[in-house]
Amino acid sequence: MHPHPTTEAAGAAAGSAASPRQAGTAQGIALMAIMAMPTLALAALVPGLPQLFQQFSAVPNFQLLVPMIITIPSLCVALFSGFMGAIADRWGRRRLLLVSLFAFALLGLAPMLFDSLLLIVASRVIVGLAEAAILTVGNALMGDYFEGEQRQKWLGYQNMFAPLIGSAILLSGGFLAGMHWRYPFLLYLSGFAVFALAFFVCAEPRRAATGAARPAATPFPWRVSLLVCGVTILFALVFFVQAVQHGRIFADMGVSSPERISVLATVASLGTVLGGYLFKRCAGMTVTMWMAVVLAFYGVSYVGVAWAPSLFTGLPLDALGQVGGGLMLPVLVTWALQHYGFEHRGRGMGLWGGAFFLGQFLSPPLLTLIGSFGFTFLGSVAVVGALCAAAALAIAIIHLKEK
């Protein structure tokens, strides 16, 4: 899983030529704020879903349309991230980022004025397109602005604070939804603050700042991208077993109260903070070994929760999977960035984002497929864990032999 030598060399050369004159704490904080926006698109509205169902219960097909208020943005990320990346490569990162942040905030607020469910869903499509651009440009700028240990540090910080930001958004969304179904959309006002921060802090990388839109000088590395996207989908399948079905995991461990499940999930999510911290601190490990470590965490976690005799032992085993999740995103972003030079970094990271979100849609059917062979839900989780453990061992052995 090492990057192609010529691609990596070209990426290093292009990266040094493309970096802004100053990239430091301000840019790192700005990128953390930018990458928190997609979390807002999901977490702000989840607690208010029952109120949305109640509000639009008289609308034809409301059972299909209401959940789309939450899911449509993720689908747009999966479908259009590569396209947004190509735009960023050709017309510039900063311009696309600012337009997308403004559209994200403005259309995110639009349901405050709409009474039509169809108009709200339509506005969420624009939010999803903006989210695809924000994710793509944010990841590309992480590669443009930072290299080596500095990149690892900021990716670590990003994943340390992500669960805390997500919890704050979730709690705020629940509080606002309790007052009125429209009020959670007020959280999109924060998008204007992030827009202002990006406007003053995020400079256009040098190469794009020197001229107008122009095509790339070298062909896009489709073969490398096929490898990046394929590996990303496989890791995302594992990641979203827990991320999407966390509640069901706890329910099958004997927890019946939704309130208690939410508390336990929040406690377990502290493992994500630990994962981000470990990635930031352990700068000497190769990306390939990090991949093996991530899969090992998931292997122990998924097999463990399936066989845990009680919640007392199941909770810490579940938290190990969250540690793996806190490591997975910075590891995959670092690995993907190694494969793209500056002129293809936008499209490359767009395809990476699309592949990761495609894994979100494929993960539940994967468990259903495993279950069709006679496994219970937790038994299916254990099968995924066993495959992770075997893959971790194989990657570690191959990597050590290559050294």
C-alpha cells in the first residue's frame, strides 16, 4: 500500500511549490472548523426527526421524504465529490470553498422560511453539493498547507475534537428541536462565521493563485485512484458498522432505553478522542502499520462485543472500535494525500470522499448479506471483526518483511 514513487515525488515537488507563504495555527484551526460543517449537516437534525415526521405527516410519501432531509446531503457527497474536486483543481480551491460555505449556510437556513416539504428536500440537495465541495477542498488544503509531522498533528487535532463538536451539535439540535421543529436549522448560522474565518485565513495555494483556470499538465492517475478508492471503501464498510448501527449494537447487548443507549454511545465515543491523540503523538509509525493497527482495534472490538458476557465488559470493548475510528480517518486521509500531486489533489480527494461515503451506504447491506448465512446481528458484526483481525495480521507481516 505504498504510493507510486513517481507520484509521491511529484506530489512533494508540487506541494512545496503550491503551499501558501504562511500556513500555521490559523490555517489549522480554520480547516478544523471547515471540516466540522459536514457534521453539522447530519447531527443538528437527528434529534428533531420525530418532530419533522409529525409536522409533515399529511404530505404524500412523507415517510420517504422526511428522512431524505438528513440523508440527501450524504448521498450528494458520495455522488459529486469527485466532480467538485475537478472544479477545485481547475478553478482554484479558495473560490470554490468560499462559494460552498456561503451556499451551505444560506440553504441550510432556508427551511426556516419554507413550509413545503419538497422545497426543504430540494434545499438539502444544494446543502449536499456544498458539503461535497467543503469536504473535498478541506482535505485538499490539508495537503496543500501542511506536510509531514505538521499534517499529522492537525489531522490528529481534527479527530480529537470532532466527537466533542459532534456531541455539542447533537445536544444543541435536541434542545432547539424541543422548542420548534424549525429551530435546529438555526445552527447553520455558524456556517457564516466559518465563511468569514476562511475568507480572512485561507489563502489560495500559490500555483492556482498565479493564473486563470487551466487544465492539468499531466494526466489524472486513474489507476492509483482505483486503488485509493477501493481500499477506502473497504475501510469505510468496517467504520460504518459501528457508526451507523451503534444503537443496535447496544440494544443487542441488552440495553433497551434509547436515553441510556445515547449516554453509552457518548461514553464509548471518548475512544475516538484517544485515537486522534495517538495518531498525533506517534509520528514515527508508517501509514501501512497504522492501517494494521486500525483493523486490529476493530477486530478485537467487533469480536469482543459479540461475545461479551455483560455490558460491563462490552462497553470498553465497544470503545476500542471507537479508538480505531479515531485513527481511521487521519490514517486514510494521510495515505490518500500521498498519492496525489498538487494539480490532481482536489479531484483525488474528492473521489476519496465519495468512496468513503459510498461505504456508508454499502455497510448495512453487508451485514444483511452476512446475516443471510444464519448469523445473528452481533454474529455478523463478529464476522466483520474476524476479517479485520486477519487483514491486520496479514498487513503487519507483509510490511515487516518489506522493511
